Amino acid sequence: MDSNPSSPDDESSIRRRRSDGVAPPTATDYLNPDYWNQRFSEEEHYEWFKGYSHFRDLLLKHLLPNHSVLEIGCGNSQLCEELYRDGFKNLTCIDLSAVAVDRLQKKLSAIGLDGIKVLEADMLDLPFANESFDVVIEKGTMDVLFVDSGDPWNPRPSTVDKVMAMLEGVHKVLKPDGIFISISFGQPHFRRRLFESPGFTWSVNWNTFGDGFHYFFYTLKKGERPSDYKASGQISDIHSLSLFHEELEGEDYIFRTAVEELNT
């Protein structure tokens, strides 16, 4: 069962969430490390974009028990715990917040899962050797880079630079046949142009999950892009999905509406 708060049903509930010390008053605060350190010092657990049970079947199609797995932006999610209990023992988690890392290390040790590596690291400068991991997973972490992106059809150069730094790092640390899994709000007509940038050898596919509103489950398989592949520019054959805000849970709703407010 997910521990996400129940869905807010009106503007007053959104304001209460923003003033209770958990969700920030503005979307740009999500880019502030001090906000995350403060939040993680007080908050025990929060799952962005649904809990493991909602996308477990999609994820297990791509994992083998001997795979080395890197989770980017672990925060206080229970994803690594769930994966470990499903038989995946070679797990590494990173987060930029020293507070999140310290608290997760202590929690995992207390429940006997101290075999999971938890490291303080920046997703824009991954401290791992080339071809270190079979699978890299991020859930909502890359979305944070877009909170000040401006026009989603033409993101600010500074946003694109950060996203590309992250993707280049992920591509580098993946083994030749490795898989990058990105769980996101970002719709394909926005994400594909970045995922399909020159220099990447991965194929790009996606599924959706969720009730009513759909989250996107992207699967990028390294080494599977044809040599004559031409990346898409303006995507005209993919239709945007409507965003039914009342069907989002907890802070997912706040995060999405805050980003939309910033982009108007």
C-alpha cells in the first residue's frame, strides 16, 4: 500500500500542503539543496509518481537477479528496499542530499539491508567508471531539472545543458547492453527530442501506468539504436494526454501545477 497522502481536492488543501513545511511555496525551490536537506530531516518517506507496486510488472521485465542497478535521486523512497526484497541484491543508490543519504543508510542498516550502497553524489556528475551498471533507474528526479525550463517546447539552454549532462552520465555508466529507466511526468513529445540526441545509442520506448492520469515509464536500451536512425524533431504523431489534476495524488498534484504555473 502506498504511503502517499490522499489527493487534495481544492485550492485550500493545496495551500495547506505548501505551508506545512513539506511542499515548497514555489516550484523553483525544488532546485534548492537546502530545501531538500530540511525536508529529508523531517520527512520519513514519500513516493513520487506512485509506489513500486504500480510499476513493478513493467520494471521486472527488464531486471535479472544478477544485474547491477543504480537508482538516481533515492531521497526517502522505498524503491531500493522493494527491489532488494524482490531478489535484486546489487543495488547502489545516490542522492545529492547528505541528509537523505545519512538517514537512508541508517534505516537500511536498522532493518538488515545494509548491503545496499547509498552514496552522496550529483546526478550531473556521476562518480562511477564507464560501463559500471546494467540498469539505471530514476523516478521523478530528472523532472526536477525542468521546473524552471520555461516553454516546454523550447526549454531554456541552461535546462537543456543540465538534462544532457545527466543523460550523458547515465549513458556513460551503462554497460553496452544496459537499460535506463525513467519514470516521469514528461510526455514523449517533450522527452524524445532529448533522449534521441546524437551520441546516444539507446532505443527509446515507453509505457504508461496509473489510474486516469498516466505516468510515463521510459525504457532506453543502450546499443539498440539503428545506425541510420534519424532522431525526431517536432513530434507530430504523438498526442498529448490530458492532465486530470484531481486524479493525481498528494504532492504530485502540487508539483505538476506549480510547474505549469511557472511555464505560463
